[in-house]
Amino acid sequence: MLFYGSCSLLLALVTFQGAARTEMVFRCPSCTAERQAACPMLTETCAEIIREPGCGCCPVCARQEGELCGVYTPRCSSGLRCYPKPDSELPLEQLVQGLGRCGHKVDTEPTGSAEPREVSGEVQDSLDIGLTEVPPIRKPTKDSPWKESAVLQHRQQLKTKMKYNKVEDPKAPHAKQSQCQQELDQVLERIAKIPFRDNRGPLEDLYSLHIPNCDKRGQYNLKQCKMSVNGHRGECWCVNPHTGRPIPTSPLIRGDPNCIQYLEDMDPSVDPLN
């Protein structure tokens, strides 16, 4: 997964967390011919060529339908949006980790009628954060109290029956968070608490933070990168997937350090999950 930072989407993430109380505008610097000339040539055929995430100036391939996407990846192709899984309990974390999927935009706005469209008795409003979206937020309708009462009554009956049968209420056990996931949660909390200074936003504060790049198993991705700033790619380096510590023999470069070749040089360590 490409891990080039996305300033605009990160600022949207801060807004979603509730840290932003005033309107803020951030504009990326223009891409000069000099910056574009320093970009590497595309080695693959793209259905649609776009600029890299954030304030980057180099061309990359847009993600197609069904492909993985997120805050730090190239955006989805025209007409598509990046969505987390519908049943995801942590949609923002899923998008930060690049585990969303590109899909056709779901229009949740009412059309052709003065009254809002209802789906199963509930009106759905979509929260749009640029090109990456979280699942719709549902607002209760007039008959919602009756539905809630029925649901609560059903749950109470189920608990009573299970207690009579001496069966505990089934609860899905929470999996132990990995070191990378814990570090990611800590960084997200810090981002939510960053104060906004005038109209420039917390760009400097964001750049000083390292947002870990975790894979779907919770381990560190081999390649870790800083955000792109002023049209320049962030520095990238290779880490131990279990500990997140840099591999000493790997370089620190603005590009792909090709971390696979340094796996043999990695110091043996114990997986903290075991």
C-alpha cells in the first residue's frame, strides 16, 4: 500500500473527530514544472492518471472498483468513492489503515420529492469527508421509540431465557490490540486534540507526528513514510513488522526503499502478539 500522506484528508479526519470548531481552509502549493520533472515515470498502464495523495505533484494510477483504498492511498477513479466495510465498528481506523474499498457513490440525498426518503423507517444521511466516506448516520423517525422498545424487550426476554438455561450472554471477545494498532490509536487521539491556530491549521503539528502504517493483521507494514509536504514526497524507511523498529541496513529515502530485500538483515524478534 502506498503510504504517502494526505494533508487534506487528515484535516478532514481531525474535523470528524470533533477538534475543529471553526471553518478552516488549506490550499496545497501549486505544482511547478520543476517539481513535476522530478517525478518518476509511471511503469504501469493506468485506466485513469491522477496526482498522488495530499499535496504531491507526481502522477499515479487511480484505484479502481473493488481495490483497496484509504487516507494515504491514491484516490478512487472518477465516479467512485472509498468506503469502509458496512459492518465496521471502527470505520475511520479502517480508512487510515487503507482497508477501505472503492465502490460506486451511494446517493443518499432525497430526490424527486419534498419529503425525505425513508429506508426501513429510518432516514439516512451521508457524512462526506472528501473522497473517503464513512457509513451513513441514521436519524430516528417518529416510530423509532416503538422499535427501540420492541428491541429492548426482545433482548430482555433473551437474557432471561439464557439465565434460566444457565447460559452466559454471548459477547464477542475483544482481540488484543497489536503494538502498531495501539500506537495508531494514540496518534489519532493526539490529532483530535491538536488546536487550530488561525487559518493555517495544524499542518506543522501533523507533519511532526508519525502515523504508523499497519497491515490488516495489525503488524507494521515493512515500509513506513512521512507525509508529503509542499509537493515533495515524505521520507520512507523499512521497519521490523513486529516491533516497528527501523532496519539498520535500510536507507531513508524519498521514494520506495524496496524493503523486501532487507528482510534477511532484520534482527530476529518475538511477535508481541504471541
